[in-house]
Amino acid sequence: MLSAVRAVARALRAMAVAAAVVVAASGCVRADVPEAPTYLGLDYGGTGDPAQALDVYLPEGPGPHPTVIFVHGGAWAFGSRRMPVDAPGGYGDLRRTLLGRGFAVASVDYRFLDRALFPAQLHDVKAAIRYLRANAVRLDLDPKRFVAMGDSAGGHLAEMAGYARAVPELEGSVGVPGDSSVAAVVSYFGVSDLADIIQDRRRARCGVRPSRKTYEARLLGVDPSTPQGRPVALAASPITYVSASSPPTLLLHGTRDCIVPLAQSQRLQEALEKAGVDTQLELIPIGHADRRFYTDATLRARLVEFLDRVAR
């Protein structure tokens, strides 16, 4: 066990160097939710880097508000905190659902893999959480009720933010110091196990490109399916950090997903349950990043029920 811990620590050091709803079961959603951010382009990194910015949307009514910190997907390589808000369906509908239930929403950008290897992306997300906590009074947020949420690559980062606590190599030095913990995690078809995602695609009979060319290999700087890449992939995998102190987690996944196979969330659910963590996995017969994740009334009701239970 000690040797495994040391291997993970070595891999973390190596990566640090390389990186140099509508309706819930019992309530309705308000219609008068804001369409524009209350605070636009907040510089959570403190350097003026446009990749380290976030928007905050506040719901109607008095605060401090429970807050969903949303991390967008895009294979750690593309996307924007604004893109999914303005597109029809998708995250725009999710944001309106959250605001209508009284949750503030902070939408976060982060550095992409063409600029920096992992864990730079996680450093950014954790810095955003610390910034929001440090400025909670000014922004009218409740720092005890922060929820990390994301989809796909953003789900991976939300899970890592929730489970990888007090690991200096994963906290980073971006922005202000402080507490980056969250009260709960919500992951839409997130990457939970980088060490086995290539094999999961093969088992699911999905088309698999050469491992060295995958986004996962580009994120880590090494092919995760190789012996030398496996410890690096394990150190970057949320499932590695699951413990009895992990926050309550809601996982949502499509049974037809060939980009992030269902086995990823199933294994994470098993690990969380084994650790005694409050966990639920909601399935829907669709593929990756389908807009129905955010428009399906049943899934939105499950989301609201979970948030009302763990972050109210």
C-alpha cells in the first residue's frame, strides 16, 4: 500500500513539473430568472489571464445563496463558460433550472491542454472555488453550500475537486489561498478513471483511436494505457481519491455513451458506495453530451431532489 501511495505521489510531482427542473417532486421553478450574469468575467487567478475567469448568476431573493460551480466540458481542449449558456437547450436550460430553485451559478473557464498539462486545469478549478469562498460575502454566496458540477471533462474536474482534498500537488498556487472543498458533486457523464478509459471503450466496442493520440494522452503528456502512463493516469483519476470523507455525489450517464463509457460512472459509484458515501447514479438511454440530459424532466427532478437534500 505504501509503495502505491509513493507511486501516486511521484506521478503527481511529475505532472506538476510538466504543467510548469422544471419541476421537482414537491415544487416549481421560478420563471423570473436572470438571463445575463450578475458578475461577468471575474478574474479568479489574479493575473488577468482570460482563461482564468468566471461568471456568477444570482437568483431572485435574499442570500446568501447555495451555489453550483459549473465546469464546462470539451475534452479539456475547447469550450467556454459562455458557450453552453447561449446555445439552445443544454446548459442554458440547466442554469435556468438551478436559478429557479434558488441556487446561484458560477460558470468557470480554465486553461486547456494545449497550454498546460494536468493538473493545471484542476489548479484553476480549485482556485475558482477558493476565490468564490473568499468573496462569498460580497457575492452573496453561502460558502458552506458549494456544489461542484460539470459535464464530460468538466465532470472529471468537478469530481477531482470534490475528492482530491488537501493534496498540495493538486491544490496549486493559482489565485488566493484557502479552502477548496465542496459540499457535494454532480457529474454528467464525467471521466472518473483515466487509467482504464481506453479499455472501457474497447469493452464497449466503441471506435478507439491510437491511445497516444487521445485527448486523455494529450492531457497527461503520456499514453494512459501504457505501463509508464498508468501511474500518471491513476494520479489524475477521481476514483483514486474516493474515501469515507468524500462528499455526496450524483452521477448522470447515458447507456449509449462511446466517448465516456458508462463503466466509468458505474465503477465510481461502486467505489463511493464501498466507502459509505451518499451516492446515486441516474441512467438514460442516450449518448454522450445529448441535450436531453438537461431537458429531460425526470433527470431534472432527480437533480433538484439531490441538491435540495445535500445543499439546502
